[in-house]
Amino acid sequence: MIKLNPRTLMRNPVMFVVEVVAAVTTVLFARDLLAGTGHPVFVGHISAWLWFTALFTNFAEAMTEGRGYAQEDTLRRTKTETMTKRLCSVEQRDYELVPGTGLRQGDLVIVEASDIIPGDGDGIGGKASALA
């Protein structure tokens, strides 16, 4: 419920207004219900929809945030676990398998079909294509 804290929601003005109006309509609903005046059923429905909107939006945001962290961890793990073919001899195309994190500036690598590219760099030869 930390995400429903008004101080946290002030960073998102739209959701802040939804929560404030939901709180106001909840008070009006309670007042109409206890006093027996107005239209408590209508105000209650409006209040319920506003609270549903606030809760669902925060739930969806939390799910998206969790998914983003999972993708970040996967990418970080891929970088550390990826083995790449570092060239020992350019003339003979001899290579050794090293982890992607073991590459240094100036190293040459061979990337073949279905290989994961180990990091940033420039292509210096060959052909490339992408399948959509």
C-alpha cells in the first residue's frame, strides 16, 4: 500500500487526483448512507470505480516494474555467461572460447549464425542479415 500513499502519488498528478476524488466520494457515500439523504448507491458506485482504478493502476505498474527488473537481470546474466570466439590468429581463423566479460578493447571475435554478440563493437568483415 506504499504506492497508494498520497506523497508517493504526487509524482503522478492524474493518479493523485483519482485517489483524492475517491477519498472525497467515499466520505460523501458514508455521509449519504448514514444521513439517509442524497443518492448513496450512485455515489457508492462512483467511489468503488475510482478505488478500483487506483488499485488496478498501481497493480499494473508494479507488474511492469517487476517484469523490467527480470529482463534486466536476464540481460546482465547473458552478458556474464555468454561464451565468445576470440581470434588468436587472423590468418588461420584460430579462436579460443572466452567469456564475454573477458574481452578487451581491440579483441577480434567471430560471430556466426545463431551466436549471441558479446558486446559493443564494429563489424570489419562478412555479411549480416536479420530475420523479422
